[in-house]
Amino acid sequence: MAVSQRYRRNSDVVSRQVLGERLLVPIRGQLADLQQVFMLNPAAEYIWQQLDGEHDLTAIRDGIAAEFEVGAEQAEADLTEFVAQLRAAGLISEVD
């Protein structure tokens, strides 16, 4: 995955705060796909908010490193893994 890539959240995903936890629930047709619910930790929630089509993965990685006081290598590994999971679940799309 190139860190210059940009992604945006798909419109068929509902994001809700429940008991202090951020949940992502994909909506397929008229139904929620409860098999694909994501519970986000603070770093994952930060990444989700940054996936707006404007921020590239480099900027998001640098933001994670600064916000959560981790090294760039760890931030990139976490970012790459989470973005791969979101892509596999069809929750984000790459921006040209």
C-alpha cells in the first residue's frame, strides 16, 4: 500500500457512539450487516475520521504518530493493517 494513497469513507456505513465506543455498521440494502460491525479503539477512530478523501496515508500516519506518541513505523503498520481491513469489508474507497 502506497502512503500517498487517499481513501474516503463509503456512504453506506453508519458510525455511532455507544457506551463510549465508536461502532461502524455497514448498511447493505435496507439491513445492517451485523457480521461486519467494527468497534474502534481511539487510534482506529482517528484513522476513520481522517479517511475523508483529502488526507493521504502519509498525513494520517504522521497524525497518528503525533497524536498517540508512537513511532512512524508503528503508526504506519497500524494504519496499513486497519485500512486493509476496511477495504476488505468494503467500507472505504480509494480516491484517484
